Amino acid sequence: MLPNVSHSNSSAMAHVPVLAAEVSQLLELRPGHTVIDCTFGAGGHAALLEPQLGPDGTYVAIDRDPDAKHYFDAFAAKATARTRPAAWCCRPGGPCPAGCSPPANR
């Protein structure tokens, strides 16, 4: 179980990824595949999908919430596949803890 902040202003609670088994089945992942996760969050789906990629696979994690970077770092430390963080908080005008260049204000 991974932590998740409730939208009801209550303290952190356990989070179960929605449709995780169905996503895994429909993707039909094999060793060497690449997954691009555009809503990494606390890494719930990543924990289920990454082991199917093997050491030749790649897991790319994207999330606009800078707090997700903490969960990615813990995930990447345990992963057997290659892992790549991307676009943690690239908001116009704000600093990016992932070190990327935020887009210009438009």
C-alpha cells in the first residue's frame, strides 16, 4: 500500500491503484518493453508493471507534482528495469527540483 493524500483534507491514507490488474493485462508487457507513466503519483502502477520489463526494459515516470519525485527515487532504487524521471514540476516560472528547464510563461 502506498500513501496518498485524501482530497477531503484528512491525513494520509492507503492508496490502491485503480484498475492495476486490468492495465497490466491489456498492456501485455514483455521483458525489454518501455512504459511511459504520465501519472506516476506514489508509484502504485509502477510497482506492478516495472517487474514485467526486466533489466532490458525502461520505465519512464512523469508527474507534475514535485512530491512524486520522492516516490520515484524510492521506486528507482529498487527497480530492475532502467528508470527515467521526467517533468516533475515544470510549471511556468517555478523552480524544478528534477533539474529540467521549466517552460516559459505564455
